[in-house]
Amino acid sequence: MDFHKLLYTISEALATEDLVALKFLSLEHIPLRKQEGIRDPEALFLALEEKGMMEEDDLSFLKELLFRINRIDLLTDKLSSSREEMERELQIPGRAKVSQFRYLLFQLSENITTDELKSLKFLLIKELPKCKLDNEMTLINVFIEMEKKGLLAEENLEILKTICEKIDKSLLKKIEEYELDRNVEMYITEEPGGQTRVSEGITHVSQEQTTGPFKVRDSLWPSQTASDSPGIQEEIQQPDMYKMSSRPRGICVILNNHDFTKARSEVPKLQNIKDRNGTDADAAALRKVFTKLHFEIAEHKDLTAEQIRHTVHVYRNMDHRDRDCFVCCILSHGDKGIVFGTDGQETSIQELTTSFTGMNCPSLAGKPKVFFIQACQGDTFQKGVHIETDSAELDSSVEADARFQLECIPDEADFLLGMATMKDFVSYRSTTQGTWYIQSLCEHLEKSCPRGEDILSILTAVNREVSRKNDRLNQGKQMPQPSFTLRKKLIFPVN
């Protein structure tokens, strides 16, 4: 069926309450001010199409919307999907485009009774104008007014929880389950002088949540005051995106180890370790792409373990208050849980990443800290049909970077760790063209950032590309593995 004819057919089948729900679930993509003129589903679909959220060859957001409002009949009959398919699809990290917060509010609106809604409005009588609480106001309308007044936000659910506790504890339970799913404990302490210091800890993460190519651990961050938060008007723009407007965006530190002569001469067990030929091609690619993304580049070459720790210490103690992000790229040999300095001594990966937690580096608290690690995590070859590698014993053009474990990301929000390969397996480096992972990463960043794609979508594309490469000698393959505690979408704008 023709794309626009399909949208028209679906819009004809949607009721008024469906349109209200669809508009509410789309607020992160179409601001309230622009929604005021939308009177029918066709207009909403057109607005979403203009935003790039709905295209002829990509109906994923439309499918998600229909699934969220429980119009499974349209999902099945018009889009050839199903409830089960959408449930599987939306479990994939980064795939859902309706925010968890927005969907929580919609679920609450679907589960509240008429009497409970009256009670909720009564309890808000001092907070909202009476005209906003008349009998015609739905709970969705009330939520919108609360957001405008700064009474409700993704990181500010206390007022809503207090009210739900009074009118229906089952509603409160839904909110608590939502918070539990985010695996966050928030601790706010008052510092001398009246300043507020915020730190976060991650609660237990189940085994199901930590398997697969991603570790998904979201977090919350304290809300702005009501005077700072005009609600969901366009000025807020994308509340589920990290701010990325400073110039420079931040510092991109490149720790590039090539010459391991000292390690071979001083550490007996590393007497056969090779120089990392080709690593300069990776460093050059990283410099190029992160310069285009408006980062300040700081490259450090051939550092001993102590020099790596000292360098990280310097950047940890810098004032990053005027920067929106921090990026660190480590190109070196390694082993379980560590990277090698050029002297063959070890430096803990976890020690390096943990240096930038909110407690250790307050000026980066609440901001994304991104680490890309190029090194093997073992010496095992991943077998596959028609696939290539970055290991030491292949041929003259491909070498290995040794190994390290994955338990290197702090249990705190706003970290992204991009690993070249999965635990126990080798990664591949051409001695002339650089590594599969870093070269693919830079290529996709350069191609996808101008299109506004978020970093997790980009890393998924990197996974796909690298996994398709072939080691003709060993029939091996490589699968990169990101892990993260990001709370929002991380997008690197080029403008």
C-alpha cells in the first residue's frame, strides 16, 4: 500500500482518545506548542514525518506508538507486526523512541478511575489553577500542566508519588517499579556553604540485564528548580538528550602506545610483545573525527604505566565546568582488567574510568564520560564462516593487542565504555591501516553524527560492520561490546 494511503487508513481508524495518547507519547519529538494545531491523526503523522520519525522504509516509531496505546488490531492488520514482536523489539537497548518516563505517565492515566482522578485533582488544588482542574481535564492534561509548572519531570516524581500513595497504592507501585527498573539510588548531601553535592549509586542489576552486547543501567539526575524548568515547551527541547552545545564540546584524550621496546627488554613474560604498528592510523582517524565534532584533541604517545596514571590524574583535576563531555581513547596492549604501559607495567582499566566519577571529578558530574578501548580481551579466536581478526599469530599485516576483562565501567551514571571485542577474544589490527574497531567507529561517527544519530545506534552499526569482517587464515571474527550507564541519548552534533 502507498505510504501516505497507509497512514490515512490508520488515522481513520483512530479514535479521539487515541490521538490524545499519541500526541502525549510524542512530546519528546513534537513540542507542546507545535502540537496545539494538531487536530487529527493525519496532522500528527505529517508532523512526525517532517521530524524524520516516520518514513516509508522505517515505520518502527509508528509501530511502537500503536503498541503503546494498545491498538494491536492496527499493528497486526496494517503493519504486519504483533504484540510479541514489539515486546522483543523494544527490549533491545536504544530501540524505544517513547521515553520510559512518558510511557509511565500514560500507563498511570490508563489505570486511574474517575473517582481517583477527582481525588488527584483535589490534592493539586493549591498547585494548579482551578481552571486547569475542571471536570473535563483528563489525567494526561493534568500531567502536562504539572510539567509546565515544574511539578513533574523524569527526575522529579516525588509530588506524584505522594499523591498516588494517598489515592491508590497500586499507582504508587507502578512508579516504584519504574524507578527500580532504572537501578538507581540517589544520594543528595549538603556541603558547607549551602552547596548541594549529588552522587549516585547503582542498585543490584540482574543477570538478565547484564548479558548480551550491552549492559543497560540507567540513572536519574536531580531536576532543575521550577523557575529553571518551563515544562515541556520547546525551550526544554529534548529532555532525554545530553546537552551538547559547548565549544569545545570537551577534551578528547588519545593515549596511543606504539613502541614496546622497553617492555620486551625489562619484562620477561612480554619478551615477544610486538610494537603496535598501525596504531598511528587509528590515532589520526580519531583526531580527525573528534575535531569535526568540536572536541579539543590531546594526544599522548608511548606512555609508561605511571605516565598513563599521571596523565589521567591531570585530566581528572581539570575544570570541565564549561565542557559538556569527556572522551578518552586508549590504544595499547593489555591483559585481564589492565592495559600495559610501554614499560610493560600494568594500569587498571577500572582505576582509569573510576577517576572520572562524580565524586572524583565533580565538574563532569551529570555529563557523559566516554571511553573507547582498543585491545584484545583474550587470545581466543571467535569462529565464524567467512570472517577476519587483530591477533598476534595471523600474518605479517594483522596483530593482537593482548587482553583485559570487561568489569571496567564504574557503577555510576553517565559512562559509556566501547570495547573493541568481547571478553576472552582477540581484536584485529592491520599493521598499516589500523584496527577494525577504531577505523569502523570513526567512519560511522563521521557518517552518522551529521544525521543526528545517537551513539548507541552508531555502536550497533559498528558491531554489525566489524562482525562481518573475515580472517581468512583462522576463519575468525570479532564482535565489539559496548557497555553503558548513560541516562539519556548521547548525540554529537556537528554544528
